[in-house]
Amino acid sequence: PLSSLKRTMAPQHAHEKIRAQLQAEGFDIVSLEDMEQQDDFIRDFSVKNASTGAYLDTFDQNWKAAETSEMFVWELNRIACLSEKILQLTEAFDNEFEEALQRQEKRYAAVKAKQLEEDLALRKLEKEVELMEAAVARGKAAKAKARIDLAKQQPGQSPAAQKP
């Protein structure tokens, strides 16, 4: 699927890098689940309603409340959680897209098979029409020949006036 391709292209995601650096510096890591319980913006975040402005507003509010190194670490944890949530949402979207694509491919295959089946039936009908047209032509030729033969037997009358 698409998500596995993205994973091979990006060996380490932003949230992993941020958390690894925070951990290396001895700071506590906040999980996405814990952050969602504490932060409405992270909890309610979705790709559909994503807003840089809204994020910056919450950042400003948090920063004004406490301009400390702990606040800086908190914001880095928020960014890591936001990054993780975006990754999860993207993977979910990719999976849904992949499933929808597979459903469409199955529908297309079914329609294509039906179309081929109907095309074959149409070709058979066309062949039958050709055979019927040939039979009608043979019948007309036979009638014409019969009229000519009859005209030969009855001289003096036009072949069109005679009926076999």
C-alpha cells in the first residue's frame, strides 16, 4: 500500500526525531494519548480542519501562560504528538484510499467481464442476422429464378406479371 512506500522513503518521522532528542536531553516524553487528554487542539485535530493559525493561537496562549524551558519542552511534545497524529491520519486515509481503489478495480473488472459477455452475445446475434439476410437473399434469388423459369415456359407474359 501507499503508506508502506512512504515509510520506506522516510526512515524516521518527525515525532520520532523530536522524542529521541528530548529523551537524549533527559526530558519527559508525552504520548499522543496523554497529550490528547490534556490538549483540546491535539485531541480535536483532523486533516480536514487543520489550521496553522489555530495552532499558533494555542502556542501563543501556552507561551504567555508560562515562558519557561518547561513550556518549550511542552511545545516540542505537542509538535511531536501533532506529527504522530498527522502520520496516523495519513496512514488511515491511505488505507481507506487503497480499499476504495480495490473496490473500484473489482467493480471495473465485473463491468468489463459483463461487457465482454454482452459483446460476444452481440456478435452471435450479428452472425445470425447475416445468416438470415443470406437466407432471404437466397429466397429472393430462388423466387426470381422461379419467375424466369416460369416465363420461359409461358412465352408472351412478362416475368413481373407472373406469380409462382
